[in-house]
Amino acid sequence: NAGVTQTPKFRVLKTGQSMTLLCAQDMNHEYMYWYRQDPGMGLRLIHYSVGEGTTAKGEVPDGYNVSRLKKQNFLLGLESAAPSQTSVYFCASSYSPPPANTEAFFGQGTRLTVV
Amino acid sequence: GNSVTQMEGPVTLSEEAFLTINCTYTATGYPSLFWYVQYPGEGLQLLLKATKADDKGSNKGFEATYRKETTSFHLEKGSVQVSDSAVYFCALLTGGGTSYGKLTFGQGTILTVHP
């Protein structure tokens, strides 16, 4: 069972470079999320999607863009990377939010360093 | 907006000690509450959940009770093992308004268990 797969797992970028993180899920989930994890700050929601073709901003959306062209994929883009975007990025998906309150499944994470 | 506050860590215990990790929340409506665990180098996994007041979630010897009157969801385990060493995250999910579908996390508590 693949579940939620993130690529790449590690990346080093120079300031100003761009990149796209890919998240793929094979569980036919409607909801997908991108979080960043920083020491002492838990997970903060960057963007999320409630279905194919839809996206919405989370808590910390600045500097990031997302797209959900296919239901199984959720892409996170950094147009011009900054050192403040050094973090571990997690993708998650779930079948539905309330009232079903189903479990969110997480990928293994992408460790991004911007120098 | 929604928020989750966890006790400060790190927490260091000896094997077979009793564990409590405090979690309190602020939310509109009637949230569902979760504990997620992150083992070293891995993504987050759901540990347990509770979807309404007075519900008790339990799994792998861990328990947490949804206390609406104190807005709390404290995690407990009677006898910890070295294999329980991980980062624990409290989280909530609400069903209404602008927070629909968003999973909000606490900052995480690092637990280290020594033999």
C-alpha cells in the first residue's frame, strides 16, 4: 500500500531558485494538505484542497503556490526560495472532514534547505 | 480562530513510568480531537481520536478523554516503553465556517524514554 508519497525526500536550493514538491495519494481522498514543520512550532498549514481543481490558503501561504489538477496529486511550488523556507514539508490526505472526521494520512516528509 | 496548546517538552522518563502530556484547545463549534505520533525520520501517524464530549480514545496503551468543560484532551499511558520515544502532537478538526476541513496542530512534545 503506497498511501501518501512525497517526492523528493531531500533537496537543497539556492536562494531565488524555484522548485515543485509533489504529493501523490492512491486512496481516492478528497482532501489534501501541505504543512511545514519547524522546531517548537508544530505543523502549520500552508495550503489545502477540498477536491480536484480547488485550493485554499492555510495559516502560512505566503511564498508558496499549489495546484490540484488531478484528484490524486497535490503540488506545492516555491517560485523564489528564501532561507526562511528551510523546513520539513509534509503532505497529508483524508477522505473527508467533519462530520465523518476520518483519519488524515501523512507522507514521509521532504526536508528542504535553502542556502 | 482554532488553536491547540501542548505542554512544553521535552519529556524524559524511565521505562515503566506514568506518562501525561497535557493538551488544551480553543475552537468554535464542536471539534474532533486527535493525538498523532511521529517516530524519528517518519511522517505522522494517528494514535487515537475522540469525536464528541466525554469520548475516550485509546490505542497501544495510550488513552485520552475529550473534556468539553475544561477544553482538554490530555494523553496518558500507565507504563511507557523505550519504543514510545517519539514526538506527540495534539490536533483538532472543526466542521464549520472558515476552518472547515483544517486540521490544527499543537507544537508537539518530544518524549524520550530511557531503559
